[in-house]
Amino acid sequence: MTFWKGALLSGLLVVSLSTQASCNWPEWEQFKKEYVSDQGRVIDPSDVRKITTSEGQSYALFFALVANDKKAFAQLLSWTENNLAQGSLKNHLPAWLWGRKDENTWTVLDTNSASDADMWIVWSLLEAGRLWDMPVYTRLGLRLLKRVAKEEVANVPGLGYMLLPGKTGFNHAPRWRFNPGYLPPQVLSRVARYSGPWGAMRETNQRLLLETSPKGFVPDWVDWVEGEGWQLRDKEPLVGSYDAIRAYLWAGMMANNDPHKASLLKRWQPMAEMTAQSGLPPEHVFIDTGERKGDGPVGFSASLLPFLQGNKAQEVQRLRVLEHPPQSDAYFSYVLTLFGQGWDKQRFRFNAQGELIPDWGQACVNSQ
């Protein structure tokens, strides 16, 4: 009888430990330790000004939601609102850049917005409201979404409604400038249910992604000129690199039954083939020729894990990420790894409506 009691207790201990482990995302905990202040500020140490970007805040909100980390989410949101949005995300888009101005001054360094961050913040608020049953987050997300529509969306002649990269500096009609990595299709799918330009933008955003990568490689930036269309070769050849890598990441993480996914993966197959042939993703690719230059950092490999699903190159990239994880001085590579490796380890998925499917587990939910 003593044996069976001991076996039962041992079994319960194993279950308890495994349940606790499933609630913990070690890479997220390490990211918080190395990059997030106690007040909820994501710090990029690679810049001497110890900058914080709205992008970094938005990505951390996503990771906190995936980790079911309500405390961190609230801290991140509070810092973002108070320091980047003049105390109100209802009334102001967040400034994209904050940091050390001089020896004694920490403040906003650039008041312009970054729409990729704004859309991820909207998405995270809406999903936090839904998954945590917190209407206050939902209401704030919808208010911010309306502000994005008002200040960062343009109805471009010959193209339609498009998300500009920020509220100023990108609309020079008859020329507009876009970043294909700024609007994840699943984020757009999530907000398409609401009134505004979002439903129509699903097709125009798809055009941006497909039509600007004729050789199968996504550019960092591209211009549209009224009456002429996409400007795929300007004064200098277009290049895909640190901005464009996110487009492959977003596409790879789309739900398999999303009607827009298959065409993106097919168009960008040359990127998968190039990575498979060389063993490493390129750091830079010339859009008009497909010529590569350099090898991308480990975050690029992590970004391609969802994109390379079913490709023999996936295991090579997975091993690289496992053996050479980004360190405490590589903010961007680290966030790419949290996205790509987190998805690869099935910590989260997206459905075709752009909603989050987290791997929380009942015990993890109850522990919060």
C-alpha cells in the first residue's frame, strides 16, 4: 500500500511539474529579463540612446498575451500609453521612438507613428479583450483602430485603401510609399469584421505582397505612382532584408485554410529554395535579379520556420536557432525568434479570422 501511495504522489508531482512548465514560456521570461524594464518598457540596447520603439512595445504585448501573462501585458500597455501616446491611446497614435535625448532627458525622440506597431497593438487589445474577457481592452482597441483608419490609411488612386507606414512622410501624391512587412494578413483578417476600410484592404494588401515580388522576394520598401503602378526599380535596385523578412514570417503563420496563404507561399517559393540551397537565409536580396548578399542572422532563420513548413530546410533552420539563440544585445533577432520559434513549438496558432489560438491549458488559465 505504501508503494502505491508513493507512486501516486510521484505521479501527481510529475503532472504538477509538467503543468507548471506548460504555463511557462522560457524564451519570453528571458526576453523580459534582458529587454523589459520593471515599468514595462522594451529597451533596445544596440542603440546608445537605449531606445524604445512602438514596434517593440507592440510585439511584447503579443508575447505577453501568448504567454497568458496579464501582469506584463498591463505594464507594457500602461508604459506605452503614458509615454508614447501622451497618456491616451484613445486620442493619440503612439510615437514610434523614445529614448535618451541628452544626459538628463528621456523623452519622445520622433513623434511620427509606425502603423505596423499600431496595428499589432490594436490586434493585441482586441484579442486580450476576447480571451481574457476584459471589455476595457476591446473598447480601447476599437478606438485605436478608428484612429489608425483616420490617420494612417489612404485611398490610393488605381489601387484602393492602403495602410501607410505612418501618419506623415509617406503620402506624396501622386507617389505613395509602402512597406510590405507592415500589415500581417492575419492582423488584417482580425479587424476586417469592423466597419471602415479593413475589408477592402484585404485585397489591396494582397496585391502589395504579390505584385511587388516578381522574382519571389519581398522588398523592404516600394513606391506606387498614380498612372504607373509599382516602381520596382528606382534610382537604386530594391532590396529585401530586415523589413521584408517579416512578410515571410507573417505568411507562414497564417492559418492553412486562409484563402490568401497558398498564393503567397507559391509566389515566394524562390526564397525557400534559396535558403534550402545555401543552408542559411540571405541577409539581402535584390528584388529585380534575385541575387543574394550575405547571410541573415539567427532571427532570420527563426522567421522562416513557419514559412518553411514541410520543406527540408526547416530542420536546418530549427537546429541553428536551437544551437545559436540570439543574445542580450540582439533585440530584433530575439523578437523574430520569439515569433518563429514560438509558432514552431506550437505555443500559438492563428485561425482564418485572424484570432489567436493559444496553448494555455486549463491549469495555466487557472494559475493566472
